[in-house]
Amino acid sequence: MMMNTRTLIAFAGAALISAGAQAGFTTVQSPFPGEASHAEILGDIFGGTFIQNGNDFSNGSGVVVTRVDDDDDQTYDFATWSAEALASWSCAGHGFGTVQDGSLFSVPGEQFGSVTGSVVNQPGGSDITFARFGTEVSTQDVTTNPGDNPDGNDHVVTYTYSINDVQQANTYLLFFEDLPGGAAHADFDYNDLVVEITGTNIPEPSSLALIALGGVAMLRRRRG
């Protein structure tokens, strides 16, 4: 989906992300011949030609995509969240959702530039773990938390991005690898399913207290 056809919403604040056991950056292998790299996928999403600089990318036209440390992309704290599938490069179909709620929408395989599938305004909470659910025997259910995965590998690399120096807060691009380590054709190029997550902050306790006090004040005025 090209950038000029998408509505990009910047959410105020930053999501609270729980730290996990694996630090640093998992290596993204080069894709099989004929498959798309992360730079090519980002070009399809945002437009332009993306150049890689270490773990990050930019297109020279105001879009900068930054890799999230693997220690910081495993669980999420959102009041509400939405997800949209943006790309797929896999023969397998996919389901997407959370460990807590199961699969919430499906995406067919081999639809690099025309993936459809989304869910909006899902109730959130603390320590949400996002998951890609396999729909073929050769694939497996994998999550953003390596400790939950059957092979113990990290099956997701995550990016944030800014547009014209404006950080898209609470917005994450999740790049999934579907096959388990050791399986035939397992390549760990993390291009099998790409989903954009957007969320809203859980109100701080002080904010909730102010809201409650405001409600009491309104009741008193009505009674008076």
C-alpha cells in the first residue's frame, strides 16, 4: 500500500515496551532470489528508494525507518490498538492477532504489494504479545516474544519510523519470519508477513484520578 493512499496518524506519547532476554539485533538474512528485501518492502509501503544504513533505512524524501532493539519489542502496553497488514512474501497464508486473543484477521500468502487484512480499536492492556499464526502444516505460530516460540528463536524484527522529522509515536512495523529454525526453506529474512501496529497510551494513575475527580465535581454541580 503506497504512502499517498494511507492515512498516517501520530499518537502522542510512547508505548511502554517490556524488556526481554535477548539484547541487540537479530541478523536479517538476504532474501531468496526473487523475494523482496526490507528496503524493497519499505519502498512499496512509503514510496521512494530506501537505502540501508546499518540496521536502519531512509528514502531521502523524509522517511526514516529505525530498527528497535530486540530487547524492546517483545510485549506492549496499549489502552487500545489497531493493526494493518502491509506486505507478505510467503507461500503460506497467515493469521495475525495476539497470544491473549488468538488470530483476529487472515492474510493470504504471496501478495507482496496488495495485502489486505486489518483490525481496529482492539481493547489493550499490559504485556500484549503479538503473534503470527500459521495456516499451513509447514509453518508455526510465532510471537514477538522469543521465549514463547517453539524453537526459541526471535521470529520478529521491529521498526519505528519518522516522516519529515516527526516521529510516528506508538507505531511499529513488525516483520515476521514464519518457518522454524532447522526447517526446509527456513531463511530468516523476516519478510513473510509485515504488519503495522498503532496504539494509544494507557492513562497514568494520576490522569485517572483527575478524570474521577472531574466526574465527582460534575455530579455535585448537577445535584446543586
